[in-house]
Amino acid sequence: MENELKKIIFEIIKKINNTIDEKNIKVEKTQSIELGDYSSNILMIIKANKEIQNLVISELKNIEFIKENIKLIEYKDPGFLNFYVSDNFLIKNLNNFIQLKPDLFYINNPKSFLIEHTSPNTNKSLHIGHLRNNVFAMAVIRILKALNHKVVVDCLFNDRGIHICKAMYGYLKFDNSNDIISNILDKWFLNSDDWPKPELGEQKDSFVGKYYVLGVKAENEENNKIEMQWLLQEWEKGNEKVLKLWKLLNNWFYEEFFNTFKVLNSYADHYWYESEFYKQAKELALVGFEKGIFTKLENGALLTQLSSYNLTDDIVQRSDGTAMYFTQDLYLTKMKTEKFPSDEYVWVVGPEQKLHMKQVFAVCEQLGIGKINQFKHLSYGAVCKKDGSKMSSRSGEVLSIVELLSELKQAVLNKKDNEYKSLNNFCKEDQENIADKIGIGAIKYAILRLEKEQDLHFDLDDVLDLKGNGSPYIQYTYTRCFSILEKAKEIQVKIDMDNINNEERVLLRDLIYTKEILEKAGNNFAPHLIANYLFELSRDFSNFYEKNRILDAEKNQKLRIDLVNSVANVLKWGLELLGIEIMTKL
């Protein structure tokens, strides 16, 4: 409806003002049903006088689409056109949602995307920052797929380099009590089968991360830094024992990484490993220098030349000939474009990388890897406590995803005597499963209800509030719909139809916005539009439920059951886009 109204308005306005750009035609849903269902401020933009106002409205009323689907066009100062959708259109649209089919939302001319997300270092647990990255990216991916775009998902493991050697060094230098072993070779000469292993039940990636922290602390001493560099050099030479240790620590990380991905219902179609291409990346720097894209400094380092892009320059190769991460990102982008040719390449990476990503995209264009408008960096806000402080574990480290999900689950179980007293109707195993779903859904929704670069000030009570803007409220609304529909199977539904009342109309108009909101969410990589739409729909349904009889309604019984069915379908569909599980009992 929104796009059709834009086109119609543009065709009429350009007859009056041929300088108007179609992009200036705005049609948006109204905030209040009293102001119609759609509104445009076009008459204010063109500063229309009374004569022009009446002419435009008259022209609109003669359009066949308007006659069929709009029951009233109303002018409101200082230049708004308010459109009231006809009841027939609302009912006709309702039929699309009684049995919701995926192709309802398919767009013409879909694109192909390659989207990279999460991309961790392999020396510590996935933490709260990775969670925001992952949850946001996966929602974007599902939204694009719902519009019928082709999406390939990739993930990079930063599995080599000095940061990995710090974890290896910490592992060799310290024993389980954190006491310093004077020489890393004390542990080095042990049979590798006797090397320390995680305790039973201990998170293996946390075990690795503990030694990384010790390694970071140890680099304050120059001799320790030399030994870390020695490990890196030996790794690059292919030292068998160094590689065995590297694989041991990395494999512990990978085991927990994929467990966490499974819990989050996340995935990637392809995984890149930095260790497999870092050598080839060095060659790309030389190619750039030979083409005159990079310039050589007096000390031999290679520097970008990005003044034409209004960007500062950066080093792509050190004076000793070793590659920088910049070079590796260039080579990885080259591999991406060759292996997965796409219309757009998207990186979901933290905001601290904004300048770096712009520089990489510009150099990729200079090297002929792709056009700069094919590359997009999606950044996101931080996750912190309600007071703005860092979210930390009991040990004072950055909170891991596993720790956070455990806290959320326990917080739900602790509310069994209050908001979640319905949990007491289930056995202990079911209580734990339900608490898991509520907890995971709560943090995902808390992330996704915000605009992507807005910081999340996390509060346990807020995200688990059964009455606020959170997933528990939406999940509960779905559960209520499901319960009504189960009972509806046992009755003979009457088809008597009366005038549509206010609560019914609000739900009907909510449904006409569904596809439009999905398209906006896809075009702008904005899952918060879906999240907040689901909350508004749930809130409107609750108002409808409180004020109307449904199963024993005298009039509009079928309409109301169809509305319950349609709302349930949209909530299920929308929560799935956000990666949140529905529950038939709560």
C-alpha cells in the first residue's frame, strides 16, 4: 500500500511541480488510528495553496486504486494528506496471514549478499561483544532471506599471530595455580599427553583465555616478549611441537565455539582461517606497490595513497617486510569476491574499525578487487550495565556468552514465585528448558529492539519483564494466541459479521504494515523495526483480548478467530527472524 500511494502521489504532483523528485515523496503509517492509516506531508513540501490542495485530493479520488482501497482522504494543516484504508482492503489483506506463506514477502529483483559475522580470535571465550555482533548479524541475514535475497554467510577465525602466541606462552609459562615456571621449556619437555587440560565441566575456551590473560600480563618483561616472538617465529617455520600446542589450544576453542553457535541458533556457510592465507597476503602488498597504489617510505614500509577518498593513509607492510592485518583483510576480500561473487559484501564488525574498513574498501577498489559501493561495514553499539559500566564476570574479566546465558536462565527460575509462577506447573526439566528459551530470547530481543549503533544498558529485570518491551511479553502473547486457537478447534464457528470495531481495526491495520516494515528492515539492515513492530502488535492484541469476547462472541466470531490466527502467525514469523523461539506453553 505504501509504495502504491507514493507512486500515485508522485504522478499527480509532477504535473503541478515538474521539479519534484520521487525520493521526496514520503508516505508513512500514522501514529494514531484517528489520523488515518497512512499520511504524506507532500502538500507542505510543495507549499500548496488551497486551490492546489483541492486539486490534488480531487485527482487522487479519481484514481482506480484509491477508489477500491481508500475510503477517505483528509487534509490536515500544515500540509498533510491522511489516507483511511477501506474495510474491504483490510479484510482482503487479513486472508494473506491466516495461512502465512513465505512468498508473500518476496520482492522483485532480489540481490546476492556475502555477510561476515562474529569472526573471533581463537584465544578466549566468545564474550558479550561477540553476542551483539552475532545476534544482530543473524537477524539481518534472516530478514534478507525472508525478502528472497540470496545470502551466503561467512566467518573468519583469527587463529594465528602474536595474540595466539600469548595464550600459548601463558600456557607454557604458568601452571594451574598461576605460579610462574622459570623456563617455558620446563613444560615444553613434558610429554604432550601430560600437558595441563581443562577440569571436568570447565569451559575449554575459558581455560585457554585464562592463559592468554597471563600471557598478556607477562609481556611487561622484555625477556618474556622475546620468548613470545620466538614461539611465533617457530610457528611460522612449522616447528612440529609448536604447531601441536597451537592446534591443541585452538581445538579447545573451536569445540566451545560451535557449542555456543548451536545454542544461539547461529551458523556460517563458510569459515576462513587466517593461518591458511597469511603468506599469500604478503604478495598482494607487492602487487599494489608495483601498480603504484602503495608508496614506499624511507624505512622500506609500504603506505597507502588514499587522499582521493578523503581518508588518512595507513601502513600495509612493515619495514621488515612482514604483513599487517590491513594486507590480510585485502587478501581475504579478494578471496571473498572470487569464491562468492555477490552484489554486496557486508562485514559486521565493531565501530572501532570504521576508519580501517573504509580504508580497506578504498584500497580494494584501487586494486580492482571490487567497487567501493559493493562493500558495506555494519557496526553496532556496546553492551554495558545499566549504569554504563563494563559487564564483567565474577573474576573481573569480560562476561562470556555462556556466563551471561547461565545468569539469565537462573534469573528466570528465581522469578517462579512472582512473574513466572506459571513455571511451577511444569516438571524441573521443562522448567529449565523454558527458562533457557526465555533467557536467550530476552537478551536477543534486548539487543535487537535498539537501533544498531545504540548502546545497550543491560538490566536483568528489564529484559525479563513480562509486561514491558521485551521478548517474554511477545512470547507470552503468542502462547495466549495458541491457547485460544486450540480451544477454537472444539467449537462451531459462527460467520455472522457486524461492523468492525476499533480494536479489530487496529489489528487489521497492523497487518497491512507487515511487509512494508520487513522491506524497510532489509533495506536499512535494521532488525529493530521488526522487533518493535512485534511489540506493538502484541500490545494491540492484548488490548483487543481484554475488550472483546472471542470464542463466545455473538458477532464477528470468525473475524476474531482469524485475527488471533493471523497475529499468532506473524508473531511466530517475526520471532523466528530475530532468532527467538516461540513457546506453546508458558
